[in-house]
Amino acid sequence: MNDRPDIAVVLATYNRRQCLPRAIASVLRQEEADFELIVVDDASTDDTRSYLATLNDPRVKVIAAEHNVGPSAARNRGLAAARADVVAFLDSDDVYRPRRLAASLAAFADPNIVCVLSSSLTATRDKPREARIPNVKLTAPAFEWALTCDLFPVESSGMTVRRAPAQAVGGFCPDLRYSEDRELLIRLSRHGGAQLLSDVLWEKTWSLDGLSNDWSKHGRGFLNYVAQRPEYVTRFRRLGAYFAVKVLVRDLRARYWRAFWRDLLAFRSHRLIGANPLQILRDHRQVGRYRRSMSGADALAAITGPPEAWP
């Protein structure tokens, strides 16, 4: 391996001993790219540390945290330790498919690109489904607006970024455990555009104890996200209301009655939604129509930034 690899992979883990070997093996099988793998053990209390001590591949570097700091801060430690100019991320319960690194790395031949996002095969309770994003190149303003509107899925395991600008904007926000990947990219978009790849280059594993599956905490997670992105209650209030209503609908579908009332009161107190149900419904439908109309490849490619008349 060269002193300065082409790309680094940051894998932050906490108490995932059972699935961690599978994730690491998927990185070590990557070909056509000179890489380093930085595993950040966020003070796991299971057998993770003992397992990591058995790894003797020179491409692997292990960072052991003395106390648990959370996924965002753990990823930031890996980002700071990376020697490569380009950094990919992997959650310990996900896996890379072949060419995940090589395909992403190739897109950075364009100096205006600061981020590459790739499609995934996502496991669900029933059966795996492809979560494809269009093959589109976005300018910086288009990238920021598409992220703000949530026009395509963003997951850390599908993200590859330029290290220097990612560090310049502060990396992942340590206060966030939900949507921290999207929030980072919104800040990163001020430094350049993005390449979306329709190739399915990684697999997302479904697990009962995964953060994204604990719907009862999504309301609080969304409020923390809005605290970092106040434009959802100022310039883009209809968007903020739209996403708040989506959380409430999820509460109802999951029959989290206590979470529903808690989230409803919190969203009102934070001015995310108003007291007029008809207005909320009209705004929700308008935003929904806009998002559906702008999520295709041609529409995304035509985005130049927020529209003048909406929202």
C-alpha cells in the first residue's frame, strides 16, 4: 500500500461484533482502488475490541475510543485520521458491493465534485428492494436544494466525500443521531457539487435495533436536525411543516400514541406546524407534488436552486 492511499473508508462501530466481520470483509474485497480502512470502535462493551485485535491486514487501522461519543463524533475521528484525500463511510451493519470504492473514486476526476452518492439494495421486513438514485451530476446550488428537499435518499454508507472540505465544514454534527449525514452534506454543498450514481454499490441491512427503525424517537431527532437547519422554520417553512407531518403520520401508523402527542405539541411550540389543519393539508399536498415532480433524473438535472415562487 502506498503511503498515501487513493481513498479511505471510515467505519464507526458500537456493539456490532456479530455483523462487523461481514462489513470489514466487504471492504477488504474491494479491488481497483488503493484504500485504507479506519475502524473506530466507539467504546464497545461486547467482544468488538477482541475481534479487532485479530486483524492483521496492513490496510486496516483501528482507533479505540475510551468512552462512547456517538456515531457522528466517531466518524469525525476517522475522518481526521484519514490520509487519503477522498473518504467513504460504512456503517458496521451494512456491506459494500464490488466496485463501491472504484466507481465512486472515478467521479472525483471532476474537480467541482465534493460528494458522490451511490444507490443501495435495502433490506426490509419483507424482502430487499433497490433504492436507486438517478445518474445525475448536480451543481453546488442544485445539490444543496435537493438535499434540503430530500429529493433522494442519503445514507452514510453510500457517501464518499473530499476530506479537506468535509473537515473544513466541521464534519458530522456530534449532536445529531438522525439525518446527520444529510446535514453534513448541506454544509458541504457550499464547497461544490455532487455526482449521483444509479449503480447499486452497497447493501443496507435491516435490524430491529437499528436507529432508523426506532420511529418513536424520530420526532426528537427531527427537532435536533431543525435546530441545526433553522431555515425549515424561516425561509422554507412549508418544507419544515411537510417533514413534521410525515413524522406524525409515522407515529400514528406505528400506533405510538404517546410519541404522536409529544411530537405534535413540540412541533407546534417550535413553529414547525400551525393550528389550521386545512392550511397544513394544503401545504403538505403542494410540497408533496413538488417533491414527486422533481425527483426524476431530468428534473434533478434541471435544478439551479430554490424556485423563486416556492416555497
